[in-house]
Amino acid sequence: MVKKYETPMLDVLEEGQWPSFISGIRRLANEHPSEFINNITHSLLGQLEHSYETRKGYWKGGTVSVFGYGGGIIPRFSEVGDAFPASREFHTLRVQPPAGNYYSSAMLRQLADSWEKYGSGLVTFHGQTGNIMFIGTTTDNTQHFFDEINEYGWDLGGAGPCVRTAMSCVGAARCEQSCANEHKIHRLLVNNFMDDMHRPALPYKFKFKVSGCPNDCQNAIERADMAIIGTWRDDMGVDQDAVKAYVESKGRKYIIDNVVNRCPSQALSLNDDDTLEVDNRNCVRCMHCLNVMPKALSPGEDKGITMLIGGKRTLKIGDLMGTVVVPFMKLESDEDYERLVEIAEEAIDFFAENALEHERTGEMIERIGLVNYMEGIGLEIDPNMISNPRESSYVRLDEWDQEAEKWNEAQAEKAAG
Amino acid sequence: MSENATPRPPTESGCPDGFQYMHPVMIKNFGNWDYHEDPEPGVLLHVAKSGDKIWTVRCGTQRILDLFTLRKLCDIADEHADGFIRFTIRSNVEYMVAKEEQVQPLIKAIKDAGFIVGGTRNSVAMISHTQGWLHCDIPGTDASGVVKSMMDELIDEFKEWNMPNRVHITTSCCQINCGGQGDIAINIQHTKPPKINHDLVANVCERPSVVARCPVAAIRPALVNGKPSLEVDEKKCICCGACFPPCPPMQINDAEHSKLAVWIGGNHSNARSKPSFQKLVAAGIPNNPPRWPEATAIVKRILKVYKEDAKDWERINDWVDRIGWPRFFELTKLPFTKFHVDTWRGARKSLNASTHIRF
């Protein structure tokens, strides 16, 4: 006998034009052939209604894992399980999506069939860390479900103090702004750290995110411990006939107001013949003009990536954006990609050894200083890493001469090629 | 049982290869796209250097999908979109087709199935969020319900291109802020210190870790009623809730005093200005299920002014940079209070040390 609950507050969320998650859960509760699914979703609705009435959450964490792993599952035990027994255990499995979040309907159906056997029937594509979230099942069933989908190519993601599931944008598969093979970067980086993902033993989480251009659709600079952003270092591509066509269709004022004047480094000028002059040495690769005129303007040919480290949200010391640690590197040869993975290994090793418990990389850098961090992971400092040099005179400069000499030597070496 | 005696070792396969699920036109033209156009709201047309084209139709869903809905999305893919689906970072569904004549039947099928086509270019995009009371262990509200309520009211802005530039809204049920930075963010802001169940602390919480989590060093170990526990210096406490996840007996959520706050101007993109963090504009908004009308009203008020006053391509942060914060508060008629003046580390950088004042 399926136990049902009155849910007057949730019922209100079935109204309105936007698709309702409550209607979906209710359909599982009332119409799905599986009694397990009917029970667990009715019970879930009951507890959720109780939360709406009392304005409190009633889930508690715990320890649930699959054989061989220490993470990847978000355990949920109900604090009000006596009142809502069928959803007393309601664990979520975090499963890594393919790079770029591509699926075939056949694969989604296969995942749905497996989840139907072992879970509540609720799933989200994707959580904010990038995982497929299979929401709601018992401890036993987490193992059964994982065993089944792992057989056909799906692996758990990260949860807890570990390397987390990575994210990458739609990328070179569909986007003309892409300056990198996001797919390859994403998989190469994260798949190198499966041990650090599945057996949480770091001070805290470590996230990779990959965006193919500085529009940063994956929010990597703000949300990733290591952000990889595609960029270019030669001249941007300009199709002057297409520029003229934009001027023709939009008007000169529109192009001046919305393209030329919005350039943050004043690197654009509209010529008298309606062609565009670009000061490429001063272009900061912000993407604005390319976004407005995608037919006329494009990234250059000499593509690569910029790496930033240390982005994170509020707790504990406040929000931090990532900081540039590699202004530009090519990603073409196998050696280039090996070097990328090597930097990531250095970053994670240094994090593991030097961060305090529950401290993110960005917070550690704030505590020890960027210079110490750069030395720790074996990268050279560069003026592209700062917005401005120090404003405070409270600093010891004993070794100024040696440091200046180091810079001069490096510049001379560069000039010699 | 025998299966318990010989547990199956996992295959640590990691992140799957997406190429196996990619439309053949996208594989063929990988890295060789030329430009894109926006034929109509919710539809993208990408043109490759080879001349090949791919149309994308984007639609919004309820994000927390039941299997009926997931299979409905698959049916649409099979019947109208060559069997391919992808998801955006804001949990929209994207169908990709290689022939123009597939586009309108696809749009019709999506709409007939109850999903909402839109969310491209200068629209209000789908609100990014996580679960809330449905599944999280520390939530102050139900992000899923807030989002459903707001999207019901913002649905026309999702379907159209009415905004000066794209608007990314986020919502979060605690200060961990899984929704992330947004042009507009609707986040829980607690206003009272945690209520401590001293009978449970010693058994449930690793006390030194909890002490270490506090951003303002307001927590210290204490003996309460003869039991080892923790106490909070309530004058120092900033009600952030950082102690609650590692120590559930320090209950921070409060039916009355956990409020919603609205922040604006968070922007991840490097376009025009550098990426920016969101700034507080409104707080003390009741956490009012099932429809949260007060929060939605403030979001709509901000959107209305932005739509009227911002210039083309200005995101909300660009717009406020141009008009200044006094004008923002004047135009939106939101109260400016002492709480808008930052007091955290580095706060002086946010003060106006100039005579740059608009009259």
C-alpha cells in the first residue's frame, strides 16, 4: 500500500507555465509502475511539504560509498524518517558527464533504464560542480546502480576533499570562438587524477574548468581552482568586407558606440572607408568585438591557453577570482599537453602538502603569497600576473640586485631566441 | 549473499569521451567553425568554414528531471533531432540539427511537450541553482521552488530578446553559493547566530575543525552543563553559517530570521571589463514559500530599470559602472543602508576616494 501525503503548498508549484519539478515528482509517485519509486517519491513530497511548512531542511549527511571508492556519493539520511519512512535514505550519486555534456538519446535511455531499477527516478543534468546527479536511493542500491553503469562506461565524480569533476564548454565542436581543444584538455587533466578524485585525501576540493575562449562560459576564473582559458597571441582575424557589411546594416553610430567605444583598451578605430583598424599589441582578448561581429572578427591563428589558479566562492575568507599563473602556452604537441598535466600535478601536490585543512588553493595563495606559491609549483613570475605592482612600501628588498639580474638575463635569453 | 562476498572492483574510467555522442556534422567540423547567427530566440545557427551548418534549438526545463520527462526529451531527439542532446551549464537542453527544415518541426515538438524555447543572446537565461530542501543537508530555502516561481514570471523574458544584454540569474540556499556569481543573485542571508544543541555537539562535531571554520573567530570550546560543547560570541558572529555543515547541532537556519538577499553585477566573462563579483543591493526579504513573491518583485523591479536604462551590450555590471551606484538606488527605489558599505578585508578599495560624483 503506497502511503500518500497532503501537499497543499507544493501543489501551488504545479501552476504556472514554466515546467514544474513538483509535477514531475508527482508523476513518478502516481503513475510509475515501480512501487519502490511510488513510495520513495510520495515520501519525498511529504518531507518536502514539511520543509515548506516549517522552512527548514531535514537531510543529514553520513558515510556511504561504493566498493573501492571513498567518495562520489552524497549520503542523505532523513531526520524525520519516522514520518516519511520510504525516503529515510535518499542518497545521490555524482556521475561524471562526457566532456562538453554531449549525449545521445540512446545513452540517456540506457542510463534511465538503470536508474529506474535502482533509484527514485529523479536525475539532474547537471549539478553545479558538473556531475550528473542521480538523486535519491538506498545505500544498497548505490552499489548496484554504480556497478551497472560502470560496466558501460560511467564513473563516479568527486565529493568531499578531493579532485572534483571537471567541466568544459561546448567548445571547438560548435563554437567559432574556440581557441583550444577543450575536450582533450578536460579529459587529459581530470582523468590523470582519478585516484585523487575517488579517494578523498586532499585538504579540500580542487576543481578544473575549461573554457575555449575568454568569454569563459564555464565560469572557470571564478569557480575553478585551475582555470584553463583558450586565447591567441597573434593578430585577430578581420574580414574587412564583413565589417563593411555590418556598418552598412547597423549604421556607423551603432558600430562606433557598440564596438569601437566598448573596447576596454581602446584598440579599435573605424576608418573613413568603414574598415576596422585594430591595435593588436594592445588588444586584451576580451572578446567583446568578436561577440558583436562574429562574421567579421575572429580569434587569431596562433592559439593557446591562459591558466589561472585559485578561484572560489565565499567561505571562508571571501570570494576570490583566479590569478594568472601561465599567461600563454601552446597546446599542440604531445609535449605541450604533457607539460600542462605536469603543472596540474605540481599544483595538486603542493596543495596537498601545504594547504590547511578545509583551505582552498586561492586561500592558501592569499596566506603564503603568490611568489611563494609560484616557486612551490616551479613557475616563473611574470608582469601579466598582476593588475599593478605593489603599492605598499612595507617590504624588504635585500635581494633586489640578484632578482633584477635574473630578469635581465631571462630577457636577454629570450631576445637571443 | 555471494555478491557481497566478492564485491566488484570499480573501473576507474573517469570522464567519458564526448565524441561518441556528438552530431557527425560537429565532429566533421571540429575546430573549423566560421561564425554564428541568431535566426530567432532560442535558435543558433553555426556555419563552418566548410560551408556545413548546424542549427541548435535551446529549451528550458524543470532541471530536476523525472524519468518520464527525460524520456520525453529523448523522444524529441529521436523524432526531430537525429538522436543527439546536450546540456548547457545552466541546465538547458540543446538539440542540434544539420538541416534547416528540421528546425521548425523541432521547435513545435519542444513547445508541444511543454518545454520553453529560448534562453539565447540578450534574454533572461535559465536561473542556475541547486537543490535546496529537496536534497541538501544545509539549505535555508528551496532553490528549486524559488526558481520555478521566478521563471513562471520571467518566462516571456526567457523567450524573447528584450534585454540590453544577456541576464544570468542565480540562486543559492546558503552562503556557499552553489548558484554562483550572477548578474542577479538571490541568496539566503541568515540574520541570527546559530542555535546550539549542547547535548549533541560533543558526539557529532569535531570541535577544533568547527572552531577553525569560523571566518571571524567567534567560536570557542566551552563546557556547557558539564558537557564539552562550543559557544559563539554573538557580538562577533556574522551569521554566515560556516559552522553548520561541520556541526549540525549549530542550527543556523531559522524559519523567521533566515532571509533572502539580492546581489547584482556578478559577471564571469572577460568581455569588456574583467570578471566581477556581485554586490549586495537588497536584503531582509522574507523567505516565503511556496512562491516567494517579495523576492520576485525585487528581481522584476531591477530588470525593468535595467531594460529601460542600460545601453545595448551592457551587462548589469557594465550598466551600473556607467551610471554609478547612487543612480542605481535612485532608479530602482531600493533603500541604501549602512549595510551596503563593506566592512570585510580590503573593504576600503570599495570606497570612493575621489571627487567623481554624478549630480
